[in-house]
Amino acid sequence: MLIYEQATLVSIALHYVGCKIQEEDIRLSKKELKVSEEINNLLVNYFLPAFKSEEYFHLYHDTDLKLNEVYSYVSEIFDHPDQLFDQSVNLAKHLYEQSLHPKIKGGDFYTVYFKDCIVDGETVDAVGLFKSENKDVFLKVYPSESGFELASEEGVNIKKLDKGCLIFNSEREKGYLVAVVDHTNKGVDARYWIDDFLKVKQREDEYFQTQNVMSMCKNFVTKELPQQFEVSKADQIDLLNKSVNFFKEKENFDMEEFTNEVISQPEVIEHFNNYKKEYQVDCDTAIADNFAISETAVKKQARVFKNIIKLDKNFHIYIHGDRNLIEQGEDDDGRKFYKLFYEKEC
């Protein structure tokens, strides 16, 4: 968790990075920005509040971490903070070389040095990389002899950070502790900020483990289980609900406890364990059998565990609790139906 109230902005450099494939320019400043105390505080409140997630990453490279450009340039900044401007030029050029998708927008690119960020209880310095791509129109009101006049002006909305990352001076040997924000270009082809510019992979902590196992369970119930067993939609939703409730109620995850309590049927447990082995190979990931459960990850993943049965275009049935209170059948005319049992209408 990031606590930024005590953080201070020490130095900042600003460049403009266009979309290279659209033959836009890169415009480099000649020196660092000098800002007033008021603007300094505004920038802190523009850059840092967007980092609310407890999902963290590491910079990486397939062969040698030092070949990751962002890792190399940021390491120089941590070692020699007075070199922030020179390294900001290198970072801007690197970003420009990765701007090779037509959906990428040009924008203002900031390199910032922060002191006294608190993350996971540790006080550390951080380098922030931010890109502002979208401008809003603001109305300005001017007093005049006859009353008031209105004018429009384009500017950056400091409540909306488009792209950003915070690289904390922690876990250096693993690729630093990194937090990432990307509120634009969410398409796979346009993930240049995360995949091409930063080159990050998710940190394998309790957030990662919780997210990983919940994703595997969801895929097993919704995709694999119906192919191997005769299972109704209501039974699938019941398993999904039990899975989510298990993660919400427990502080620590134990794979054997989960399979016995949630899946319960021996033949399905056996198939689940085989599926877990295949999932790890196919997704190139390791599934941990024991870990502390991340409450934040549970809340995020629970949103994609759908508990809805859609019946043609007429009805939706939401199942939140007891599976035994819903029955499925078919009448003499071949029409399918669900029978619901309840005590009172709400």
C-alpha cells in the first residue's frame, strides 16, 4: 500500500513525446522544470493519488535485467539524483521508439524524483514516469466593465492521470518495486506503456498468488468442468460462489482445504488437480498451494465471477446463496423451466 502524504517532489523534467509511426515529433527540453511551491503541491496531487492498487510489478528482461532500458536509466537516477534531466532525455527517446501503434497519442512526458514515499511500510525514494495524453477544455471567467466575460482554454485535468508508473528504490536486484497506471489504450495492440516501454511482470506476492489461483478456479469451473462432467449452469454458479466465499472468509489459502471444502467430489478433485498442472504449463505460471490471501485481490477478482443465468432474452436469474433453493426441469411440452423457493419477497 502506498502512503504519499509525506512525499515531496524534488526534481522534475518535462518533454513532449509524439507518436513515431504517425511521424509526430519528439520535443526535448533543455533543462529541468523549476516550479513554485504551489505548483509543486498540485503536481504531487496529480501524480500520486492514482496509485491505489496493491498490484505491484518488477522491471524485467528475458536475458539480463541490465538490458531493460528503464531499469538502466532509473538506476542511474537513484545512484546520481543530479542526473535526472539527462536520464529523462534517454527515457523520452526510449518511449518515442516504442510509440509504434497508430492508436498511441502524443503527450507530455514527465520524469519526477520523489522522496519519502511509504510503500509496504518502508520509506523510500521513487522515480515517477508519467504521460499526459488527453486535454480537457476549461471555462475561464473574467470580470469586465459590463459584468463578466467567458473564454475557453485547453489544459490538463489534474484529477485524471492517463499513464504513470512509480519505481521505488526497493527490491533493486529483482527489478525494483513498480506500481503502474494506464487509463488509456487498453487494447492488447496498444499496451506499449506496460509491455514495450516499461517491460514489467507482476510481482509474485500474496496479491499475485490470490489473483492467480482465483483465475485458475474460474477457468476450471466455467470452461473445463462442463467439458468433462454433466454440470448445470446453476451448479457452475454454485461452485463459483463457494470459491469466492472461501477466499473472503479465510485469511490463508490452503489448496487441500479448498478442494475438500469447495469442490468436495473426489472425481472432480482429481480432475481439478490434473487441470492445475496443465494450467501452470499453458500459462507459464506457478500455482502456490499455500499463501496469505490478499483481500484487495479478492475484491477485484470477485467482480468477474458471474452468478447470472441468462434465459433467452426474457429473464436473468442471480444466484447468491443456497443452490438447493433452485430446481431445473422441463414440462410436457418440452419447455424448460427453473423453480425457485423462497420465504418472502424483498
